[in-house]
Amino acid sequence: MSLLRGILLGTATNYLKVVSRAVCGLIAFRLLRGTLGDADFGFWVLLWSTFGFMVLVDFGFGYAVGKVVARAAGDPTPEARRAVRAVVASVFWVNAALTLVVALVCVLGGDRLLAYLFTQSGIVDPAQRATLSVVALVFVVGMLASYPFGLFREVLRARHRLHFANLVDTLGSIVQTALVAWGCHAGWTLHGFMVAGIATTLVPILVIAGLAMRDADLRPDPRRFSPRDLASIGAFSLYAYLTTLCSQVTSRCDALLIAHLHSLPAVAWYASGQKLAETYSLLAQQMQGMLAATSAHLDAAARDQAARGEALRRLLLVSQRWAVLLGASLIVPLLIDIDGALRVLNGDASLIQASATVAWLLLTATACAVAGSSCGKELLMMTGHHRAVFVFSLIEAIAKLTLATWLLVRWHSIVGAALGSLLPALVIHLIAVPWYTRRVFALRWRDLFAAAGRGLAGSVGAIAAGLAWAAWRPLTHPTADFLGGCAVVAVAMLPGWWWLGMVESERAHVRGWGQRLARRSR
């Protein structure tokens, strides 16, 4: 029950964080765009876009720490506790050393890089260059200060306390947006906005670290540094890092290929469909992020091999049902009104018809990953099959690059790049990974199909409402029509979720929580 509670709280607050960041990000974007000049705003976007690459500097250590901590929660022996203390301390101080290396690189090459950016951007005014250099310094110092503490988010996830971190991050997003609004009203310059942005990014990370370090085992005492324990997680962290790298290549290479083999305007046409697919993936896979810690916990806590297999099979089948249920329900309004979704995303910007085709293909490829392999890969990573997950990711990346390049050259259309994403996704996520997962966990095909089928049946209300809305079209404005369809689908999916998608034990838990909430409110 504690594991279930952790999964549900983590998933619910994941969605809260995603929605709050999306809303706050949109508000802050529009405020800053209207306040800062083109050069200052472009520099702001450029700096913050580099923050996304910090995941590649992690080298998989954060994921490895999460595995060790989650296994220790399932096997609370003195040796497991000692391993947690040693691994957390070792990874923290390795990250601190990496921070110093990156800082040294910035000191030695930062001026040259900034000079190159200013020259390419046509910024020649010495005063403006000096101002932007100070802003860049504030950004780099803040990001480097936060880097060693980033692993504690994974620690809380492994301890099924991720909801605390999500609530802190949500509050940070709200405060950041409030400060941006105040700064626009007070006439702040780029300096002030950057200080506020760094503060509201760094403080939540430090608060999350403080929450984790309330447990003495999670305090990075340098005396606990252990090269032996660090080496013990090295192979796993390497494969986790390579898997992440393959995923980044798979999702980020399209723009480079299209720019090189087609044209720059074609990148903008493709980006709309790609952004839509990324948004769908973000919304459909918040539960899956909680499965890794749970599977590692169950793997270590099992009394024997039979109990271990049964616990992991049950977790996989339940999560597979919910992955299909969530994925199918969320994709309905996108597929039935792809033009409306693109209009909401792009505003009044005109798009070519190929953008809608690209969005269809990329959404289908993403749905294959959500329904077919998103749960299985999380369990495989934490139960000793991380090498196989890396191989699947590598094959998909190579196949996607090869097919997308060939189709772009042959068709000279952005549709070729999208089709190059879809075909490997069909084979890897709907055939290869499910087949391997079934063998590892001794599952029957009919059990997997039954779990997926029940999830699809639970989304029947959403599908029916979406089709009815698409045929009726009661609203004349395209944006309002799409948003109205989303609202109708959201309401219509609830009965199907309750009666078809959920099992009786889940309905009993929901009723119990509702009764407890009712008693507390009296």
C-alpha cells in the first residue's frame, strides 16, 4: 500500500508540476518577450536552452543512485544502508569535482565563446557586450552551484517521496512567474530577471536536497567516499547514460537533418508536429517515471525468485493497463482535430498541410512507445537488463537516422523524416521490446493483450465523445472548438475509466480515500 501511495502521489504531483510549469512558462515567456529587446530576449532563451543539456553531464549517476537507494528500501540490511551512504557521498563529490572542471572550462574558454556569439549576432556595442557577459556569469554560477545537488531528486523518487520535490518545484515556478511579472512592472533589466530566474531555480534544488538530507544516510559526508562502491555502479550508470544519449539523438536529430538536407523554413514546419508529439509524451508518461524505483524495491524485497517474478509481473501488467488507458485517452482530441491542436500551439502562424501529416506520424510513433514499451523498459532497467534496453535504444536511433536521411533525400519532404521515426517505433516498441519483456518476466501474450485491451476499453468513452465532437463541431472558432473538444473528452472518459479501465480493488481504494477525505472535512 505504501508503494501504491507513493506511485499515485508522485504521478498526481508530476501532473501538477507539468501543468503549472506550462502555464507559468507561457505567462513568463509572453511577459519577457514584450519587455526585453530582441537581443536581450534571444540571449535569455539561448542561455536557458543550454540547461536542457545538463542531463548529459549526469553520466547516468543519478539514475544509478536511485537504483541503489530504492533497492535498500526493499532490503533494509546494514550492508544495503552502508552502500547507500557510500554511493550518495561518492556521486555527490564526483559531481562537485565535475562542477569544478566545467567551471575551469568556462573560465578558460567562456570569453571566446561569448565573443563568437556576439559577433554572429551582430552585437558590437562594448557596453551591451559587458552587460550580457555579466548576465552569462550569473547564469553559469547559478547552474554550477545547483549541479551537485541534482541527484537528491532521484533519491526522493527512490524513497517514494517525489511528491515533496514536485510541490517544491511547483511553488518555485509560481514564484518565478510572479517575480517576472513584478520585474516587468518595475522596469527591471536583464540582470534582474536573470538573478530572479537563477534564485527560483537554485533555491528549490537546495530545498529538495535539504529534505533528502534529513535522513543521516543521505548526507554526503566526504569520509564516506568509496571508489569501490562508485565502480560498482559504473557499468549501470554508463548504460543508463548511453541509453539517454540514444534517446536524445532519436528525438533531437530531425531538425539538423532537415536543415541540412531540406531548408531552414522546413525546420519550422516540422517543429510544430514535433512539439505536439513531445507534449503528448510528457503528459502520457508521468506514471512511468515512478516505476523504476518501485521495480527496484520489489526486486530487492522479494523473499525468493518466485515471489520476485510474481511481484514484477503484477506491477508490469497493472502499469501496462494504465499506460494504455492514459495514452489512448489523451491522444484522442489530438488525432481527431490535429489542425486545431496545431493552431493552439502556433497561434495564427500559417502552416503547410505537411505539418499536419508530420504531427499524425509523430503522435502515432509516440503512442507506440507509450503503449508498447514505456513500462517494460523501466522495469528492465532496474532488474539487471539495462544492456538490452541500451541495445534497443541504439538500434532505434541508428534505424531512425538511416531511414529519415534516406527518405528526406528521396522525397525531399519533411514527411520523410517523420516516417523515418514511425517505422522503427513500430518494430522496436510494439514488437521487439514487448517480446523481450515477455520472456524476461515469464508473461503470457494473452495477459499482456488483456491488460492493454482493458486499458483501451476504458478509454472508449473518450474515443466516442471525441468522434461525436468531431462530427458535430458546435463551435465556430478553431481554437475554441479544439479546447471544447478536450473538455468534453476529459469529462466523457471518467465513466469508462471507472467501470472498464479500473479493477475492483482500485475502485475500493478510491472510495476509501473519498470517505476519509469526507470525514476530515466535517
